[in-house]
Amino acid sequence: MPNVLVFAETRGGALRKVALEAVTAARQFVDAAGGGEVHAIVFGPAGIAGKSDALAQHGADAIIAVENDAFSGYPRESIAATIADRAKTGGYRAVFLGFSAQGRDLAPRLGAKLDAPIASDVVGVSAEGDAIIAKHPAYANKVIVTLKVTGPLAIVSVRPSAFTAAPNAKSARAESMQPSADPGAERVKVTSLEEGAKGRPDLGEAQVIISGGRGLKAADGFKIVEDLADAFGNAAVGATRAVTDEGWRPHSDQIGQTGRQVSPQLYVAVGISGAIQHLAGMRTSKTIVAINKDKEAPIFKVADYGIVGDVFEIVPALTEAVKQAKGK
Ligand SMILES: Cc1cc2nc3c(=O)[nH]c(=O)nc-3n(C[C@H](O)[C@H](O)[C@H](O)COP(=O)(O)OP(=O)(O)OC[C@H]3O[C@@H](n4cnc5c(N)ncnc54)[C@H](O)[C@@H]3O)c2cc1C
């Protein structure tokens, strides 16, 4: 029966949504493989163990806390060395983690340290005998590739929001572990951190994204997008590359092949044509709503709901409807 180790990602001393999604994916794999344990390893400042109960609520059988104030950030060399040591001695079939910025950095480090194969950006996982069967989108999300991963230990990174964090309460054992390498002696140090839009969720974590394109005409046009996001309350704002290249929005808002890849519950595309490079970043969203005055716009091919019309008329009306529905 395979056991799986999960890197439970934190930021600023708090668990991230992708940590619970990775635990959910690991649980699904372990159950599909006939049972086994899911062990979540969490790095954070003193007290992180006490803030990790959600991992047990989502299916972790053990929570291994590695506490050190340097883990408020992401000391990559220390984290990679510690996970690799645990993976070597714990008899695990796989290490699961998010395909987030941290996960993209960490997975190859673990692959190299453990001489293990990596399945990246995974949106579905199951078992076939001793093999891990992983599905991941390719060619700008136009096809889903099925990978069969063999060998004693593998690294599996899961796409943020592809697995819905599912409650599955366990009475998890608590363990603590010392870091294998001093997190204060990193050769790569973060010297500054520039925060994105304040007061809005991160694009990778948001359940609702309102995204704007060149159809908004100018930076000021984004006011209607911001208003709709405010009406939802918990929505993030995204943009096309045409928009970020114009300087209407920061590059951190860009969604697509060369921007962020997102899979929210709801993606509202406002004045976006639906170029293949944009679709590459959002077509796996659960529900897509597109508003465009051109009924032939390619965005309508991937949309679940399409509204043909002028964004400056439609979006304020939608904002009012959302406010009313939410009793605002
Ligand atoms: C190598 C490469 C990488 C790229 N990476 C990315 C990427 O990561 N992300 C990305 O987004 N793009 C990317 N692009 C650019 C991409 O090809 C498109 O140019 C871009 O996505 C178009 O942005 P847009 O939809 O905002 O603008 P447009 O294509 O100009 O579309 C604007 C749309 O708004 C509609 N519209 C106009 N006025 C109104 C109105 N009043 N009401 C309603 N609708 C209106 C129009 O009908 C049109 O469909 C990349 C391109 C290359 C070559």
C-alpha cells in the first residue's frame, strides 16, 4: 500500500489553498491504489503546527511540522533538502505538491535529489498496479496527455484549482522535524517582494476571475471590471497580454501561455477575443462567461455562456444583478 508525502505550501505562515488541493489529490491516489497514508510536511515559523489542522480535515494521516522563522518565506535549498531526506527514509511512493510558483521551483530540485521522475501540471491522478497514472494538459490545453509513471518514487505536481479541496477528516498524528539544511544559509536570498493588487485574492487561488481585454479601450475601462469583481466580493482581476503590453494593467495580471494559468470556478472574459495564447491560460476554468460585441469572436467557442453586446452596457448591468443577488 503506497504512502504519499505532500509538500503543504504556506505563505507568510499560513497554509495556501493549493496545499489542501495537493492533499486531496494525494488522498485520491492513495485510495485508488488500495489504501495507504498521506503525510503532509509543512514549513513555517514557530506555531505553524497549530495552524495546520486543515490538512487533517482534508485527508492527511500525519502532519510533519518543520518550524523555523526563516520558513515565513521560501528558503528553497533547505526545504528541498529536508523533503528529500524525509522522502528517502519514509518509504514513500510519491511526493505531491502544487504546480504553483513554489512547486515549479521545488519539483525539479526534488527530482534531481531523489533521481525521481516528475509528472508536472497534473489535473487527474489514479493508479494502475504499481504505476501512477497522471493526466496533464498540453499544447495550450488543447489535448490531455496521460502519463504512466513507474519506478519506486515519483514527483507529482498538481495544477492549482484542478482538484477541489475535499473535506475528509482524519485524526492526524503530529510529528516535528528539524530542517536538513540551515534555512538561514541559503545561496539564493529573496531581497524584496512586490505585492500585486491589494485586497484581492491571488489569481491562482481565486474562485472567481473577471478578466479584461482590449475591448475595454483604455486603463480606465477596467473600472467596470473592478466593480463587477467588487460585487462578487472575492474575485480577482485578470487581463490579456494586449492589455498588459499597453500598460493598462500590471504584467502580474496577465493570463495565458506567457502569463498565469488559472482554473477558477467562474471566469468572466470581458472584451477578450480569445486568442489561442490567452485560452492556454484559462480554458480549464469550470464555467466560462464571455462578453464580446463580435459574435464570431473565438472566445465564444470555449464559453459556457456567451453575451453578444457592448461591454460598457452589459457589465454594469451584470454588476447590478450580482449585487441584488447578494443582497448588497
Ligand atoms: C508568443 C506569444 C505569446 C502570447 N501570450 C499571451 C498570453 O499569455 N496571454 C494573452 O492574453 N495573450 C497572449 N498573446 C497575445 C495574443 O495573441 C492576443 O494578441 C491577445 O490575447 C489579444 O488580447 P485581447 O483579446 O485583449 O485583444 P483583441 O484580440 O484586440 O480583442 C479585443 C476584443 O474586444 C472586442 N471588443 C471591442 N470593443 C468591444 C466592446 N465595446 N464591447 C464588447 N467587445 C468589444 C473585440 O470584438 C475583440 O474580440 C501572445 C502572443 C504571442 C505571439
